[in-house]
Amino acid sequence: MNMTQDFAETVALGALGWLAGHDELLPVFLGATGASEADLRARAADPEFLGAVLDFVAMDDAWVTAFCDAQGLGYDVPMRARAALPGGAEMTWT
């Protein structure tokens, strides 16, 4: 099943909300991305920023599991959503 960009953005917004609700993890995300809390609000509709949110969550299997469990999603959904957003195409090395 192909994922639409609209649904991918919805998944990523859920991940952003999940991150925002974790006081110990949000500062890690902000530090890793260089984003500020104001950027979270300003860029929440930016598909490229949402891709960065999913990239961050995908860095740790425990984060993927916790996010998916909280949202009622399959564990493959964040990566499928990431692939549907700008910059998420699979790399091909030649």
C-alpha cells in the first residue's frame, strides 16, 4: 500500500506532538536539529521539517516503538511516511 504525502504529514505531525509531550526527549530533538521551540510552531506544516522529525524518531528503535504504540500505528509506518516526504527517497549508490 502506497502512502500519500498527506497521510505522511499527518503521521509526522503526530510524531512532532509525541516529541513535544516528552520533556526529556524534546531538548534532544531541538539540539540535534538546531530548531527552536518557535520553529516547531512555525514549521509544523513544512514537509521537509516533518521529514526531519521522522528522521529523528527513527534514530532509536525504542522511540519508534513508543511513538507507534502511543499512536496505534504499525512499526513500519514512520519509515513509510518518511519515504513519502521530501528527501525521503531511498538512496541508490552507484
